[in-house]
Amino acid sequence: MTKITDLSTTLSHGVKQVEKEINEISTALATGRAPLNPGNSSEVTRLSSQVNKYKTTEHSLGQVQNVINVAQTGLVSAVDLLQQMESLANQAASGTLSATDMEAINTTFTQLASQIANIGENADVNGQNLLNNSAGFSVMSGITTSSLITIAGLDLTAIAATCTGLSITSVEGAYTAITTLTSQLSLISAGQSTFSAATVGIKAYQSEANALSTGLQATIDSIYNIDPTALQSRLQQLNNQQSIDYYLVTQMNQQAAAVLTIFR
């Protein structure tokens, strides 16, 4: 009787193991992800942390790019204003306008200059502004601890102050204004080039961060990867084994009960 009950206990344990594996395979088929052993679980945790790091880096660089985009848009508007001022200065320099007309276009000229200052003041994005000082700012790329991105700014306030100090109420003043406006346009052009170069660098770092996160995610996916056909085949084997085990356990229990009746 002891041998029968021991065998029954062994078979019962086997049934539980089969049930456990059936549940694991069923879950894997339902979720499309393989169950993880402790070693794989630790590796997935480590890789997932890195994926999140590079995704955060990509997002942060996108925020920096937004600051640059706003600055670039502001410079386009500033160039338009300076070109309008240049046109007015050319009119004044022609010597064909009356004093009254000169005063009138000088008023417009000064108003345009003040608008340049407003552009610089309104180019702020989350506390960062590349058009209200020449210092700019620096950010870590997030790819390595030494990859620093430095973006020089452009002080539109100073350019606006220079332009506001001009007067085109005389031909001489108009000629001076034309020369000065040309130099200010050159400053803005240099700033546009700087921002464009920074954009190239940021996009390169973003692309690298994306490639790294994508590659690491692919590794994670490979750890979770399942072979549905093989799992379905294994599941069928386990179901068959479970049916046999249930039958054997039932038979063992019945034999054990029959033996016990002898002692009643």
C-alpha cells in the first residue's frame, strides 16, 4: 500500500508540473512573449533602462531643437524687418524726398527697429532663448558623458538698439544707415548658419539615440520572442501527458482505496 500511495503522490506532483508548464505556454501564446527566467529578467531590466535613457535623450534633444526652430523663425522675421528698413534707407538716400517725407519714413524706420527687439524677447521656449544674448547654452547629448552640444546665441536686443540709434532724416544719415544695416544683416546671417550647424549636430545625436534604443529594444524582443508552432506542439504534448497523468492518479487512488478495505 505504501508503494501505491507513494506512486500516487509522485504522479500528483508530476501533474502539477505539467499544469504549470501548460499555464506558462498558454500565457506565452496569448501575450506573444516568452516567460523569463531570473537571468533573462535581470538582463531585460538592464536593457529596458538603457532604452528609456536613449528615448529620453531623443526627446530632450527634440526640445533643444524646438528652441533653435523658434530662434530661426525669429531671425527670418528680423531679416524681413531689416530689409524693410534698408528699403526705406535707400529711398531716403535717393535725395528725392522732401523733409516731411523723410521724417515720415524715419518714424516707420524706428518702429521697425523696435519690432526687432520684440522678436528677441519673445523667442523664449521653456526658459531658453537664443535671441536675447550671445552666450547661448550648452547641453549634454545624452549619448556619452563627454558629448557636449554648445549653441551660441545672437543678441537681437543689441541689434535692435543699434538700429534704433539710426536716423534717415538726412541723405547722409541714410547712407550711414545702409552701411550699418548691411553689417547687422551679416550678423544675423552668421547666427542662422550657427543654428543650422547646431541642427545638423542635434539630428545626428537624435539619430544615434534612436538607433541605440531601437537596437536594444530588438534585443529585448528577441529574449521575449516565441516560436508559436513549437509551443503549440509542446502544448499538445503536455495536454496528452496531463490526460494520462490524471488517469494514472485516478487508478492509483482506486487501488489504494481497495487495499485499505482489507484492513476495515
